[in-house]
Amino acid sequence: MRLRFLATAIVPLVALMALACGGGAGPSPTPPPTEEAAPTAQAVGFSFDCRAPAQATGPDAAAFPADVTDSMGNTVTLAATPQRIVSLSAGHTEILYALGAGDQVTAVDSTSDCPRATDGLPKVDAFTPSVEAIADLEPDLVIIFFDPGDLQSSLQGLGIPVLNLAAPDSVQGVYDQTALLGEATGHAGEAADVIAGMRTAVEDVQSTLADAGEGPRVFHEIDSSYFSVGSGTFIGDMYTVLGAKNIADATGENYPQMGAEAIIEADPEVIVLADEDAGESPDTVKARPGWGGVSAVRNERIYTVDPDIVSRPGPRLVEALNTLAAYLYPELFP
């Protein structure tokens, strides 16, 4: 499993892998109704559907030349509207299409599978990228989410602008990077609209939770060896927005590997599995030695979630937030 590889081999880069890959090969079908399955919540105010045809709008050429500052503090000068963008991050690919900049995208990384318009584009490996292969695509802007060596300097040496945008670690970070990509692509107005829609949807969820009282204890599993997420991550911040008590926060780490005993002792009331593609399911959790007394197990509140939806900081955060809200507060999000 890709997330397990990242967590065990290069723990500091888990956030990067989450942004780039998620977990599955594409949007997961809605699970059939079972005693463990939560209802699917409908996003309010804004939605981004991977299955819908991509809608493109013309960029604002008058916005260029433009200077854009990336996550590393580097100022990148874009002399003209980018028309051949290579996106090496699935999350950023989704943002570009949400902004209507899909027609400006020339190639994407090998995990970009949303929207379906990406299916026919050339694919580039974001973790072992070839400078020559990227240069052969003749890009006028490359978007990366981390630099595996000297990719950025090598491309810049060829006169190719590169934006290095680290994985957002919060809902606010998604808004910020959406605005930045709007500026970089000539879609600042569309970015403002998308951000406003996302904000409205988030505020609607929070309004519904205003009188919910104390949130449940939750364990979010990103790997079958019990790696989880703290509140200093995009996923963890969504639980904060939802008022849940994230048991991983007790570790003080962003991507802790928790022990079974610590999880059992914390007694989560809800367990969310983002590692179904590694074979984990409500049934496998119930079968774990010593887990029978955990509240989430006793009350059959173990849910699976498409890791692509919850781990890619981008326009699907509305879907992710509503899905998690339905798991945490099923009485409020039927």
C-alpha cells in the first residue's frame, strides 16, 4: 500500500504522499448499506465531481506577467499565461480543474485520476521524475509538491518555471493554495468563487454542529500498522473543524504510529479506516485481539472511507468533511 510505504520508510513525507496519491486508483463506489456503513452526506454550497465533464474557462491574460511565491518562499515570475502546465500532485491537479484551468494542463503525475479528463493525459512519476521527460513536454509551468533531489533547480536551469507547493496542513491551507493557483493560472476570479463555495459548505457543517455538544473520540487509521494523523495535518484539521477528539493528538506527532494498547486504552467511539485497499475492514478490526471492548467496536461504529477523498487537500474537502461528519454525527447528517 502506498501510504504504508511512506509511513514506514519516510515518515516525514507522509503529508506529501497524501497530497499526491491518496490511496485508491479512483473514486470508490458508494458502499452497500450495512450495519457499519454510514449514510453518505451531500456536500452543501460547493461540490467537485470527478465523474462530471471538466468545465474549462478562459484565463485572464491581462493578469500577466505575474510574480507568485511558492511554499518554499521562492518567487516565480510567469511572463505569460501558462498554457502547458505539468502537475506532479493529484491534489493540485484537482484544484486546477476546479478552477476551470483544465485546458491548460498538459500532463499530470501517475496518481492523478480525478477528474476523468486526466485519463488521456501523459503521466509522469512524481517520486522518481525524469527532468528530460518533463522537459520534452515543453511545459511553461511545473507544479511539484516536494523536490526529490534537484528537480526544481534542474527545470529552472532549463528556463521552466516551477512552483513547489507543500501539502496543506489545514482547511485554511487548501483555501490559500487554491488562491495561489488561481493567481498562477489566470483564474483568480474563479479561485475566489471556489473558495467562497468551500467556506460556505464548511460553515454550514459547523452551523449544524453548533448545538451538538462534546464530539466523539475518533481514531483515523491510514495504515494497517496503526499509523494515524494528528491535528497538525489536513486530515486531522478536518476532525478539529468537526469538533471530534482525535486520540492521536495524545502523541504530539503529526503522523504517529500508535500501539494497539494505546488505541484500546484511548477507547475511540468512532474508527475511520482509510486503508481498505490494504485489506482492513470493520470485520478485521473486530477480529483484532483485545479490541472487542473498544466503544467503536461494541457499538459497530467502524467505517471505511475512500483515502483519495480525505487525504487530498483540494476541492473535494467538502465531500470529505461531510462524509466524516456523517460518521461522527449520524443523527445530524442522515
